[in-house]
Amino acid sequence: VPPPGGFKPVRYSRNLPKGGPSSLVIALGSAALFTFGMYKVISANRLRRSWFREEKDIRLAILPFLTAESDLQQQHIKSTLTQKEAELMASVPGWEAGASVYHSRYMKPMEKIGVPQSQKSIFGATS
């Protein structure tokens, strides 16, 4: 049951001060911040790209020296292996150390072992 004269009116109005910047100021600030951030990203990418270009130029400059060093190492390894092969195969008549074991440029394809004769044409084997 309501009291005599009814309930007191409920205050529902907001007495808050107008706060913060307007939406236009927020939009312009966001655009300015985005533009500055993109400027920093682009400038960092350019700097990083110049570092990579410098690294590439340095590597290209020393490439002939590295190639020459690698060639010398490979030649030394090959001569050492040839000497060891000559020592090991000294007792085999007609053996030439360092010579190719292949006597022609053509090698017959390997036979398919375990494939039935009826299916050899499927697998490309010649009989």
C-alpha cells in the first residue's frame, strides 16, 4: 500500500558534466597517431632494407675469395683421397687411382626385381 500522498518522485536526470573530447577530435587524433605510426614503420623498413642490402653487397664482394678457398679445399680433399685410393688399390693390376669407374656415358636402367612379368610394362621396366 502506498503512503498517503504517494511516493516521492525518483530523480532520474543525470547531472554529469560534459566530459572528454568530441568525436571529431578523437577521429583526428586517431588519424594523426596512425599516420605517425605508419611513418615510423616505413622508415624502420627502409633502414632494415638498407642493412640487408649492405650485407648482400659485402657477401657479393667476398664471394670470389670464398669460392677460391672452397676450390682449394676440394682440390686438397680430392688429391688426398686419390693418394689413399692408390695406396689401397696398389695390389690390383690395371687399377688407375682417381679414374672413373664408368666406361661409358650410358647406364642401363635398373631391372625391377620382384615385379611380375605381366606388369613390367606398367612400371617401365624393359626386358
